[in-house]
Amino acid sequence: QVVLVESGGGLVQAGGSLRLSCAASGSVSGIHGMGWYRQAPGKQRELVASVGNGGITNYADSVKGRFTISRDNKNTVSLQMNSLKPEDTAVYYCNAWNDWYSRDYWGQGTQVTVSS
């Protein structure tokens, strides 16, 4: 079992920055990749950014050039969010996955609110 603990998030003005972090504990050897999702009111949860064990990153088009995902080690991942826009307002969820067993693990979510 993997437990994800998130930190960061909060209220910032448009153009500001936030850094989210996520630490995994438990069966971390079973984590193949980690990423961040977000869900805004009235919208489906969407992938924001992800990074696999091979270091391959993926970003949503809406955040390219503004957000940077980094994975310091096997069980930690961060999301640096710059030039924040009001439309970035959402609950952000840390995600970790295991490809062999098709398992996904989720953090509790952290609120990011960007005011205009």
C-alpha cells in the first residue's frame, strides 16, 4: 500500500507562484510514476503533469511553460507553478501509479486558489 501526503497549496494572486509537494510512503518500490491532477468546479479531473521512472515528463497544454514537475527521488514529486492564472484554481491531487498491477494511489487533495 502507498500513502501520499501532499503539502503546499493556498491562495495567491494571478501571476504569482506556488510549489506543491507530495511524499509517498509505504510500498514505494511499487511506484512507477507520479503526477498531479486537478479538478476545478464543474469540470472533470484532468492530468496536469506527470513524470515516470525514466524521467519522461508530460504536461497539459494549458500549463506548458508555466508549470514544472520534478521528482527528487523515488517517492517525492513537486509541482512548481509559476505565472498562475485564475483558471488554474482547482483542487490538486497527487497521484502515483503502478503499471504492473494497474493500481493508482491518490493524495487527499490540496486547494489552489488564484485570484485575479
